[in-house]
Amino acid sequence: MPRSSPDRLVDNVSRAIYGKRDVIELLVVALLAPGHVLIEDVPGVGKTTLVRALALSTGCRFSRIQFTPDLLPSDVTGASVLGPDGKLRFEPGPIMSNLVLADEINRASPKTQSSLLECMEERQVTVEGRTYRLEEPFMVLATQNPIEYEGTFPLPEAQLDRFLLKVKVGYPDPRAEKKMLMTWGNSEPLTGLEAVATPADVVEMQASARRVRVDPSITDYILRIVRRTRNHPGVYLGASPRASLALYRATRALAFIRGRSYVTPDDVKALVLPVLAHRILLEADSGGAGADEFLRDLLRQVPVPVEGGNSGEAQG
């Protein structure tokens, strides 16, 4: 077992973000699955603080890229520069970190956005024909504002599909917001926040999550849900095979965080919306229902496994 624990990670990040344990748990799910996260919400709800708190808690190298219309792909990946000796040498970009905050990702041009595709899927960067492996753990956490569209570029479906989860932070409840005012009125949320894990611990936890058992009945349940999005008359674009794999991996990470060695149907239900909602497109005449409501209705229709979830062989 790793020297740290995912529950301890969640607890530590919760010291900087009050009343959002469920959101923090989703970020740790993505970290251990492993995968990337798109955080979509209005300004001021703590998106950046949340990401920085996770980086501090894991002891990981952190970098922030402020996406703007004039940002170039080389500003993300790095480029070859002429050194004092007259020779070209590779200058790594900010993507060469463990946890990368892609702030307001939809403000950059599609060309710059596409510079993340190889990084996110293959965990490597290719610059001028030479490939550089990214250090593990590696995770991109991107933010975007859902209500401000001027000067933005919608994320293409190929990029959205590379995010394991899409989450919303939301406003704090009155009790959490009062605690926030009383605690941070004269200090910053991240003051005194220390690492409770190392990058090596995170890699160990990722390995432990991969050993969580998935009963064949749970695997079939995941597949029934995903396939239903592909043949439903109200869906224009269904979830991809990458989405099936994302849901499978995420359920193992969630079960591990919750202290179990096996996945249950409840783990699947808890992750269907954050894993699938941003990967499907509904028909224009789908009755005005959004992706979240469509998936909730789908979950009510797909039969839940009666047995399994705490038995069976590990699935690779």
C-alpha cells in the first residue's frame, strides 16, 4: 500500500475548499484513474484554488498556463531555442509538469488547444520531430466559464472526449460560506497547506486503483449504459469507446477512494454524469432536456445488476 491514502488527500484539499468534498473526490478519482478534468463554472467559486490545493497536497510539480487568443502551441509544449553556444536546444514548456492548470482553455485558438491532444492522450510531447515523455503522474485540469462566450473558441469534440471528467464546483452552502469568511478574512486559503503525499505515492495509489475488482456484471452494466447513448433516438452523438474505458477506470478509482477492493453499481451511477455528459450530443428536438437529465433518465431505465460487484476476477 502507498504511504499516503486518497482519503487523506481529499481531507487535505478540503482544508482549502469548504463544503465541496464531493467535487474534491472527483478530482482525486481523475488523478488515480488516471485522467484529466474539465472544470466548468462561473468566476470566483474556487476553481484555481481547488487545482492549486490538489497540487500542494500531492507534492507534485505544478504549472499554470493562462490561455489567451495570442497563445501559441510552442508556448504550451516548448520549442527549440538558440543557445549562447550557437546551438539549438529544447526549452521545455509549462506542459512539462505533473499537474497542469489550463486556465480558461476556451480562450485560446483551436490550433493552440490542439497542442494538448497528444499530451493528454499519449502523455508525450512531439516538437520538431522529437518526442519527449511526460513525467508521471501527469494530469491536465482545464477551466472554462460557461456564461461568457465573447472571444472564446468552443472545445472540439475530440478534445472534450479526452477529459475523463467534467465537473462543476458550484456555490458553497451558507454554512460553508460563513466558515470561509471567518477563516480567510485575514489570510489566504492555501496558507499553511502542506503535502500529504509525494508524486511516487500518487503513482502507487494509481497502481492500487488498477487492482480493484470489477465483476463481469458491472462491466456489462457499464456497457449497457454507454451503448444506450449510441442507439437512443434523442442522441445525435453517443459516447465513444474511450468513454466506456473512462467510466470503467473511474469506477475503480472511486471504489479505492472509498476503501473497497471491488466496484459496485453505486460507483457506476455516481460517475455516469461527470464521465459521459460532456461526451454526448443530443438532437435539437430532444424536448429541451440537457445531457445531465437525459443520463439520469437513462439510469432509471437500464437494469441494475442484482448480484456481483464484490466478487469476480480483476479486470485489466
